[in-house]
Amino acid sequence: MRTVKQRVKQAAAITAMIAYGTTLVSCSSPAQSQERASIPNVVIVHGALVDGSGWKGVYELLVKDGFKVTIVQEPQTSFADDVAATQRVLDLQSGSVVLVGQSYGGSVITQAGTDAKVKALVYVSATAPEVGENTAQLVMSIPPASNNIHPTADGFLFEDPADFSEDFAADVPRSVTEFMAHSQVPVSGAAFMTPVTAAAWHTKPSYGVIPTEDRIINPDEERNMYQRAGAKVTEVKGASHSVFVSQPQIVANVIEEAAREAR
């Protein structure tokens, strides 16, 4: 009988320990999740000539870590249209947002990032204009290595597919870059000439990712822009303009850092 009582007491003690342990986990997990998701939403604005599909790797890493990620598919028909497409996505978000822009997308987030939901900006091999500046003048202020962007008859811009792999994504497998080269979305030349009328980096914490082998935007110009914006900078040695494809973990880490630090 004593043995039965001892077993009952032992079972009760184990049950209590499990319950207590579960209570500790259930108390700590929401706090950790809340810290991680203090800014729960990430909105990504892709660059010119491509669409959002190249961000799949970064998307999957962020989603795995608990973020809600939306990628804007801007039409690239005008700067105003691309800002409007971004604003449309921001309007759909519930809560605070980290707004990410790549290449020309940096100009878009500089304008759209004044939205009250946006708490941090992340520039990935991107332009970060001041009020009155446009994408073209920043890209050409320190000429990049590539000079293979060409106009169409109706004023849009595209990259010669024969040069795309080397210029845009030299560190990405050729099979991937060949598809990127032949699925380009030509961008309005006028979009590159349109100045921003607001610069969100004046009031929002900013982060910059600089691929040291960028042939589309000169890395020195990226350094100049990000220094002016007071951005926290991560340089990725040997990476191309498409660092978000070749080094998705590094890019995701910077985005998550912005989500943790910005309030």
C-alpha cells in the first residue's frame, strides 16, 4: 500500500513539474515571439528589370522566422505608378513594417517610406536619393562598371541578355541568370528621371547592404548614399548586384536586425 502511495505521489510530482515547465515555456515563448515580431511585417520592393520572384530565398527565411512578408510587384511604368503600388501594399498591412528596397526599388521606398506604418528602411544594393534627386543621377554620379542598359523605341530600358549574367548576377548560377535575363521587365526611362519629393531616411532608421562587386550601382556611390542617410551598413565581399539571390541569409539577417532594433 505504501508503495502505491509513493507511486501516486511521484506521479503527482512529475505531473506538477511538467505543468510548471509548460507554464514557463508558455510564458517565455510569447515574449520571445513579441520581441522577434515587434515589427511583424516586411514589405519588399524589387529592383528594375526584374520581378519579385528573385526574393523567394529571402522570403522563405523570413517566413520561417515568423515574419509576414509581402513582395510588391511594381509595374515599372512610371515612378508614380511604382510608389502607388507600394503604397497599396502598405495599406494592406496590419501593424508596423520594415520596408525593403533593392536597386531602383530604393528610390521607391525612399518616397513611400514616409508612411506612418514604416518603422525602418533597408536598402539592398539600392539608391537612396535626397529630395530632388532621381535614380539616374545617383547611378551615374560615380559611373558603374556596366554600361549595357539600352532603350527601347518607346522609352523603356532593358539589359542586353548577353551581358545580364555578368552585370547583374555574376555570383548566381548561370541557369538562374539566363532565366532572369530572358524574363526581364523593361522599366520606364522616365521613372529613372523622376525626382523624389520626400526622403524617408531623414526620419526612419536605415540599413544598407553593399555588395562589393556590384556592377550596376558603384559600391562607392552606395557607401556615399548610406553614409548620408546614417544607415547601418553591411558589406558583402564578392557579391553582385543580385546579392539577395546569391546571399539570401545575409540579407535576411539585416532585415531581421532592422525589425528587432527599430521601434
